[in-house]
Amino acid sequence: MPLRPDLRPLMDHLRPRPVAASQHESSDILAPADANILGTAFGGTILSMVDKVAAVAAFRHARSACVTASIDRVDFRAPIQVGDLVVCKASVNFTGKTSMEVGVRVEAEELTTGRRRHTNSCYLTFVAVDRTGRPIPVPPVIPETADELRRYEAAKERRRRRLEERHAEEAGRER
């Protein structure tokens, strides 16, 4: 039996997508206005860049509006200096029913030498929403490489822990 024409867009929307379909990279030069008195990046500046690059990866995967639900722990491993090129790389690691984890790696490049250093990584959870802000289903993600599969499995474990923590918090509030 053929698919009803009114359901075809929904079925296309939910077709599984490879990680590569969501990948996004963005870069910007760190300007003095984005730095503290030591000439290194404000954490908020980097977090803003991370949120934007992650949002693009989430939009690409879900092909719908997405909102940031959480940002996991962010450790700043190395400072980013004024004049460095800040490079943010994002891709969807894992999907649930309406949410997805996006991993972001941040690197700083000294433009005069080309030397790059990993400054931080973090994981953001996005929820796909309709025009009224209600959650909608997202397509499954398909890890295709060994690294993507490793990130997928690690993301699945982080999701399990986040849900456990949420349930524990909710149980504590009910007391």
C-alpha cells in the first residue's frame, strides 16, 4: 500500500542520518573585546561560539528548530590568546526520541605558525521543537566510523547518567 502523501514529509524527516550530515565547523579570530585583562578569551565568548556551532549541527540533523536543553561540564584546558583563530567543530553524537547530544571540540590556531592546540570539548543536549515550542521526534543518527561509534556509545552512557541524575533530583523534590 503506498504511503499517504500527507505522511511522506514526516517519514522523510525521520529517516536515519549519518553523523557526517550534521557536521559543522566555524571559526573566528579572538578580538581584544572578547578577552580578559590577561589577553585570553572570556569563557562566555567561547561558550557562545560553542552553542552556535552546536545549534547548526542539531538543526542539520533534525531539519527543524532546536533549543539548547543543557551544556555538560566544560573544562578550559588551555588559554586562547587575542589574535588566535578559534575553531569549533560540532557533530551529533547520539539521538533520543526528541533530543540529541552534540559534541563540540574547540581548538586555537596560532595563525603565524599554523600550530593548533585543543582548548576544550563539551557536550550539549538539544531538543527539536515545532513552531509552538513543543518537542518533536528526531531521526536516528548513524555512526559510520570507529570514532563515531565510540562517541555514540559514550554519549549513550552520558545520557543514561543524566537521566539517572534527573530522576534522583525529582525524587528528592517529592520528599
